[in-house]
Amino acid sequence: MTVLKSVQTVIRAQPASDGDGVQLMRVFGGGMHKPDMFDPFLMMDEFGSYEAQDYIGGFPSHPHRGFETMTYMLEGHMEHRDHMGNIGDLGPGDVQWMTAGGGIVHSEMPKQTEGRMRGFQIWLNLPAKSKMQKADYQDIAAEKFSLAEYTGLSVKLISGAVTVDGNPVSGVVQRPDTEPDFADIMMSDDSWHELVLESAGKTALLYVYEGELSLEGSEKLLAPGELVLLDREGDTLRFRGSQGSRIILLAGKPLNEPIVQYGPFVMNTREEIEQALRDYNSGQFP
């Protein structure tokens, strides 16, 4: 028996700047909300501009420790370089899944000087037992993802496993600790749809970046730039959009562990943060 998730709160993305002057919309995180409000997710940014001055500075070399990042490109090209010698080119539809673990130093720089750059980056926490694991990353080309198409709805499931209008769908990436579901959902009409998560108790978010969205049980009509956080009880989402609506689904199993963040370091205690700073400043990082 499925149980419908109810709306907990609606949040509007806020303009922000990061890296070397990159202009973006911060959906959540970065000190805007309580650290555990979206557990296991830490931050979500939407970046998108036709103006090169808004993205050309990119994200020069910087460190991370204690979490994972998921970067999903919609338009444009970004190059990743890290201390392990990895070089990756992210283009339209590509995804990079990076595990910072015990430490990674990397850069993310645009490979274009004109045209539109658009995409998302999400930070996903790691459990205490995995925060110091070896850093790793994978670039996943757009053609590796299948598009599950149903009447009035298409779903690109990047990670996890869900059931959409009665049809099971599996993503390319699986993570056992947080069981993250990450999907790009595209709608072609205003019909209602049902999405069932594999288990109840997950944090679930829907972010509208084109068109509009309605959820069963709520009178609120969500517009681009708005995110809805659903109650952790239940496992089912019922929604409808309009022709051309596009939304990002994020769902994950809460870690329910202390979260202590200092910039690019996310650990469980202040002492661990201080150790990360010492390691980085003394050249012993990662």
C-alpha cells in the first residue's frame, strides 16, 4: 500500500555567486537553512546564463572533504581536473559523480567563451564511516542514460530506482548508504502522474526549472525557481505540470548524523573540520 507524501514547505531559489564570480541560483544550502533540513542532501545550485561574464571565471582549484557532488549539464561544456590527474569534459546531458571522501582538489572550468552554460550541482553527504574513503569520480556520458517515456511524461533517472505510473525505472548510479534518487522529469501535457519511491521515510524534493507544477493535496502552483520539500512519511508523489514543464526530483535516505560544515569541508565534528583545515594548509591534503 502506497502512502502519499505531503508538502512540508516551499522554498524559492536565491541569487548567489560562487567560484570566480560565477552567477547562479542557490536552491538550498550554503548556510541558507538548517544543515539537516534536506538530509542527506547538503546543497543544490542551478547555474544558467547566455552571458559569458556570468560563468567564464569558473571554479578554479579548490578542495573538498566528506561528501559527494553530482553535476548535471544541460547546455554548454565544463572541464574537470583534479589532483589525481583526471581530466573530464562534461557536455550537454552528461553527469559527473564525484566522491570527495578524505580529500580531493579539483577545478571546474568552462570550455567555451560564448553561448549558454546551464546545469545543476548537488552536494550529497557521506556517512561518518565513509567520509575518509579514497576520492573517486566518474563521468557518465549522456548516451548512457535511457529516457523512460510514458503518456505525457519522460523521465531521465540518473540514480536510484523508482516506479513511474506503474512502471519500474532504474538509474545508472546506485549508492547503498543514502539510496539517492536523482531524476530529470519532462512533461508534455497537464495529466496527473504518480511516482513511488522504493522505501518510505526518504527526504524528497521537487524543483521546478521550466513550466509549472501542482502536487496532490496542495493548492500551491509551483513556478520556475521554486522547490517543494515533502514530508518524510510516505513513499508516493502525485503531481502534474503543463506542456514543457521540467522538474528535478531528489530523494534520499537521511543519515541522521551530526553535520558540521566549513566551506568545502563537511564532517561530523568541529575537531574533524579543524583537522581538515590543518591538513589542507600544511600541504598534507588530500
